[in-house]
Amino acid sequence: MEIRNVHVAFFSATYTTRAIARQVSARLGGSVAEHDITNGSAGCGPLTVGGGDVLVAAVPVYAGRVPALARERLSVVRGDGVPAVAVCVYGNRDYDDALLELCDILGDGGFSVVAAGAFIGRHSIFPDMGAGRPDGDDMNRAAAFGDGCARLIASARGFGGVLPPAVKGHRPYKEPGGLPLHPAASVDECSRCGVCAGQCPAGAIPADRPYLTDGAACISCGRCIVACPSHARRYSGALYDEVKAKFTAMFSARREPETFFPEGFELRGKN
């Protein structure tokens, strides 16, 4: 199959998932169209991916699952048997059921998932975990993964008979959860510019008091931290320091990307 267009739909609050998605999609050939679903489904939809096209769907992992907002926003993307590549990016702890869940979401949308990969980025809550990632080696792995996807898609005449990759994970998925940790800014440091409120994917920051955070709505994605021009937003407090110390001690050992292709397909240059 000759790839004409590559549609890249990504949810990327701190831009690490976007970096991996771009690296993978750049290796597929064809014209690339990006659909940023971080701040709303308007980034990609409703979108129907047609014949001769490929979808790359990339999401971060929150507590071992696909973020609920990403699931909702991907629900408007459809493809009648069109090949899709599933990508998740996690903060060096584990991706648990997220990659399998993403594959299921794409399958429900009519796509034929031909390959999947789990990559590592800096943790959105505890930045010492996965600090500096994705690094050069991660990007090389993502490029090799993209090359493998391109070879697989080019060699297939149709995708009805292509077996989906055996992706790690469990059904039913683990129960969604999270830590009661949310970034905020001090009244003195906040300039009231409103940039964080405008960019928050969950609408958890009041525009008239942007130094506050609605803990019930916040998904702890870290977008407000990277968006704040005053660098005023951060995680803090005794509970945060305690949990950060435990997480860093338990999950600092370097994890490596994992990729999944149909049985019998060999990924070249993965090392």
C-alpha cells in the first residue's frame, strides 16, 4: 500500500507525546496532517480517515490508562479498515493497560491497528522520573519504529487479513485512579495573565483567579506548568514532597521503549 496522507492525532499536555508522534509519523512518508486534541476535539474532528491514509494516534499514560479526555476526543475519529499505529508515552513507571486500551479505542473507531509502541517521557507530576526524556536514544527507537511501520504498511495489500499485534495489558482494564496532587501558583507570583486558564485541557483553572486550581476537574497533566510565562505554577506541599520521594525511589530505574508488530514481522534497527 502506498501511503498518501498520515493523520497524527495526539493528546500532549507537556509536548513529549507530540515529540514521539512526530518522529514516528515523519518516517511513514506521505503528507502529514497534525490534529492536536489536547484542548478539545476540534483539533481533529469529526474526522474520517480514508483509503490510502494512515492514522497515528498518540496519548500519554495517566495512572496506567488512556486519559478520559483523550478517549473522548478520539471518539470522533473514524476509519473503515484504515491502518492505524497506536503510541503511548509514560513517565518511566509503567504503561499498564493504556496501550491495549488505545488499540481498543481505535478498533472501535473502525481502524485496523497494525503496530503499537510504548515510549518514555518525563513524568508530568514527578519530573525527576524520566528526566530529559525522550532523549536521543528514545528518538532513534521511535524512528526505527516508524520505519518498521512504513515497511509493514507498504508490504500489505489489504489489512483485513493482517493480524493485530499482541499488545501487553489486561481486560478489564485497571480501575482509573490518580493522586490528589494538583499544581497551583502563589498569589504573589501569579501575574494574572490567564495563559494557563486558556490552555488547561480540563478547564480546571478559573480565568478570574488563575492562581487557583479546581482539584475536582484537574487531571494533573502539567500543561499549566509548561505554559506559565512567569514559571509560577508548580506542585508543592508536604504531601507532594512525601509522595515524590517514594515514587522517585521506586521508579527511577530506566525503562526502555517497547514495540509490538504482528507475529512474524521483524523490526530492523531497533537497537
